[in-house]
Amino acid sequence: MKKRIIVGLVAVAAIAGGLPYVTGYVAESQAKRSVADLNSQSRYGKMDIVTYERGYSTTYAEYKWVTNPELEKDLAIGEIVLSCGGVHKMLSFDYSCNLKNMGLQDKQIRAAFKGKEPVTIAGNISLTGTTTSQMNINPFEIITEQGARITSDGGSMNSTANASLSDIQLIGQFSPITVLDTAGVDVRISESTLTLDGSMYEKKYFLGDSALNVNNITVVSPKLGDPLSVKGVSFVSNGDIKNGMYSGKGSFNVTEFTLPAALNNRTNRDVSLKNVSIGTSFADTPFMPIAKLTEYSKTLAEQMSESGSVDPGMVGMDEQFLREQVLALLKKDLAINLWVHSDVNDGALKSHVNTVLTKDITEEFISELQTGGALAALKLLQQVDLDILVAIPNSVTELSPEVAMMAAMSNKFVADDSGLTAKLILQDGAITLNGEPTSIEALMRN
């Protein structure tokens, strides 16, 4: 019995003794995989592993970023070198990285960051490949050629990701940023946060929830009597893919903003905006055409940059390819929604355009639209549902009487105590305007 216990303890000790070597091996595999993934996606340069010295309990590595020669001609960056050191523990590899060289602007960048690198990175990689990291952004002060001064107390970003990148989380916190120009204009961006929670689809496209929040933006200027404040600024988005179909939405939001009378030459009145939301959403969208169009746009931009052309046609745009991808997107049940909402003074401004395809749009149908005139346009009404709303409150028409005049001339709006409203519904080929049946011909006449 004692022998079995001793043998077991020896086996455990042997395994434990070998674990640091294993964690070092896992970390090296993860590093090489990450570099390969980065290089396969980057069109602006590549990352080279200059040195990778893995021992039993420690590792030292250097990575060098080399910009594409074409880009380097227009934007001279030079070589950027990242040095990393790590310790192999029994269940994880702990590492820290610093920017050893920041290219041609190394001295200027260090001066702006008070002699330090812009960022320092530390973290660990577990035996299962899960990576956690923390990036600290150091305080900086930048003085531009025009004399403007930009300062920040820095910030931090924490992230966690498993080996397959099917679970990614990131939380960033950034201190106030202040911009002071030579005219005495002071812009202060309060503490902001960045959050991501999702996964990398095909290790290229982030899917999940993301949000960038800024509590307050304040502008102080000699031309303003009081500080100009924008509260609750945010960019929010989410997306997901199921069975090859993408659904997602994104919006720009502002909780409160007041345009002071001093900047409103039209009416010389304060204009209060609250609960502003401007956004778009997609549902049942084939994802592969989006991916192909995204990749093609990057290739086209690179070709235009290399040739110096501003005309896509001059670099050989593949119109047939673009046509095929657009047609691949225009499938039944594709829904695209746009909206703008805001409280303006004491009224609610609302606008949305909701579209749903009820049939596939084919190449033959596109050709028919191009040659068939009004009859083809009428046929299009049989293949799409629309819900269009425009609600203009009295508070907006008081600020801009021309809006009320144009609405009245269009003969599309109805008036009530709150303001003007137009609601157009197209469903199964039937059209209603403000609840009354109508036709495309009647709409065009009016």
C-alpha cells in the first residue's frame, strides 16, 4: 500500500514538475497562432517573430511590425518592436510586454507620454489556452503644431478570451481627455467606458454586444456665455449569426444636449434635445455576401491607394462580382430598419423607415426594373413591405416654419394638437396613407 502511495506521489510530482514546460509550450503555440491570424487579415503590414527563447521556466520574445512598402512611402512609420517576458507556472503562463521601439517617432511619443511607452500589457495564458490581459494606457500630453494641448490621465483595458475565441469579454475605462486650443476653447471629455461581450466569427468578425459610453462632453469657449454640455453620449451595437443569417443593430445616442441661443442665429432661442437615438437594424441578412463585400472593399481601397486613383473604375472594379453579392443579399425576409427619435424642446420628433422583402430580388427582376419604367416599379411594390413614419412636433415647426410649409405643400401630413404626422404603409401591394387607402399614382401626383 505504501509503495502505491509513494509511486502515486512520484507520478504527481513528475507531472507537476513538467507542467511549467507545458504552459510554456501552450503559450508559444498561442503566440504563433495569433501572429499568423493577424498576418492573414492585415493588408497594411505584417508581424514578425524576431526572437522566441523558451526555457523550462521562462520565455523571452520580441516581435517586429513591418509596414507595407507602399504604405511606408506615404506614412513613414519605421519598425515597431514589442518585447515580452514570461514565467511558466504550473497552470498558467504569466507575461508582460513593452514597446521596445516605436519606429521613427519613438522619441516624440515617449516625450508625450512623459518618458514612458503609450501602453504596457500584462496577462496570463492558461493550460486550456484561455487568455486574460490588462493594458494600461499611460498619462500623456500632446502639443500639436497649431499649439493645441491635448492631455489625459490615461486608462486601462481588461480582456478575457478562450482559445477558440468563441468567448470574448473586454472592459475599458478611460480618464478625462482635455483639449485646449490657442483661442481659449476648452473641450473636456469625461471618463468613458468601452465594453465588448461576444465572440469572433471565423476569427475575423466580432459578434455580440458592444458599447462606448461617454458620460459628458463639455465645451468652454469665450464665445459662449455658459459651458456647452452634451450628456450621455453612447455608441451601442449588437449582432449575431444563426444558420448563416445575420441580425444586428447599432445606434448613436445622446441623453441631453442644449444648443444655446448664442449659437442659434435662426430663432435666438435655446434648443433642447433629449433622448436622441439615430440607428439602423438588420434581420435575416445573408452573411457571406456581407463578408465578401467587406473583404472586397478592403482590396479595392488598397488598390486605389497603390495606384493613387480616386476612381474605383480606374482600378478595375469587378462590377459583375458586386452585382452578384448584392443579389445574394436581396433575399426574402431581409429586413432593414432606420430610425431617428428625439425630444425637441417639448415635442417628440419621430421618424422610421422599416422594409421587409417578401420575395427574392432576382437578376431578371433588376433588368426588368431598368427597362420597364412605371410598370416595373409597380411590380416592385408586390415584393416589399414598407412602414414609413414621420412625426414633426409643433416645437420643430416653431423653430423652422419652412418645415411646416413644406409639409403642408406635400399634402401627405395630417395635423393635430401635437404637430404633423405622415404614416405610409405598404403591405401585400396595398398602400395606405394616414390610414386611408391610396395608390402609387396618387402619391406621385400629390
